[in-house]
Amino acid sequence: MSGLEHRQLAPEILDGLAADDPRALTARRDLRRINMLMFQVPIMTSLLRRFVPTPPRRILEIGAGDGSFMLAVARRMARHWPGVELVMLDRVDLVTAQLRGDFDRLRWKAEGVTADVFDWAGKIEGAPFDAVTVNLFLHHLDNAQLVRLFSLIRPKVPLLIATEPLRAKLPLAATRLLPAIGANDVTRNDAAQSVRAGFRGSELSRLWLAANGKPVEERRAGLFSHIFVGASASVES
């Protein structure tokens, strides 16, 4: 038994640190490197190109962090998707003027929203979103919380695209190599915990179905990632 048959959730150190804590700053730098090593940006870009064929007007990102992930995605997409309005939701305000300027130069408008995801999702207002993206966030929630979040989002957003940790032996073993990239203690702990809380098989599809949604695709991507695409029940794939 590998101990990875079922999701194992535990608090991650980064979630308990102040935004300006030096260990948190280093951990977010590490996370940018981990996104690169997992090929999360090209994976998300490929999914967006495939499942959002018409240039969108508005995209919601849940668990946006410091915004660097979607900025990297925008740099790949901006030529074909001009004028996108991106709403970046996170419980901590990490959106800087420099980040907004980087998006402005791509002709994207970036807006940061600081709120609890459940509170905000329950009262989404304004112009509709064409899609919601999630990167390395859903694994923080237990299954009941995921069904609750999906139930709040699904009626209001036609498509959810998620790139999450793959719960498997190889990704877990790879976390032991993180000292080689200079990762700090926060990252080393949280990366292993992220894998244990990650996904495999059709786990997210079942939870999306429980929220009356329509699963479109779920599979592993590369060596370390697990992807999920879910549509509103009213949307044809």
C-alpha cells in the first residue's frame, strides 16, 4: 500500500504565514519554479486553447496567489486573446501595481479581489465570466468543500478548468529533490502535502457531478499534474 489511495489533507505551512513573512516570500518564489517544473503554464494554455475556442471577455482565476501564473499564461495567449478582463481571487492581496502594469502591456485588464472563495462565489455579480481557471488550489479543500464550491460556481460560470497535483508515487518522490532548487522548509513540507491531497482517476468528475455539473475531461497530464475540465450542465461539449 502506497498510502496514496485516498486523499490526505493537512494544513500547509504557507497558509499560516503572513504575506510579508520572509519564509512566505521565499515559498512563493519556489512555487513559481515548481509551476515551471510541472509545466503548469503550457498545460493550462493548451486546455484554454482547446476548450475556449472563442476569445473570452472575462476570466475568473480562483486562488490566484501573486498573479505570476496567469501572467505567464497571458503572455502565451494575449496575441490571440486581446482585451481580456481577468479577475484574480485570493484570500490574501498580493496583486501589485507592477503586476497590473505587466497585464496592461499585454492589453489585459487585471483586477484583484481579496475575499474568502465561498463568500465571494455565493454572490458573483457583474458581467458574466466565460471561464474559471484554477491552478494548485482545489487540493486545499476536502471533498465536501469542493462540492459546495462547485455548486456555487457551476450555475454562474460555463466552464471550469483546473490544473492540480497528481497524487502518485513519482510526484511524491520528486518532492524529496526540492532542496536541489534551493526550496525552503515551507516549500518542502507543503509540496509533499499537496501531492498527498492531490487527485487521481475521476475524483473531481464525481464531485462535479454531485454539484449537478457535466464533467468534460479528467486525466493526468505529464509526470506531475492532474487536469479537470467541467462544464455547466447546460453547456454542450
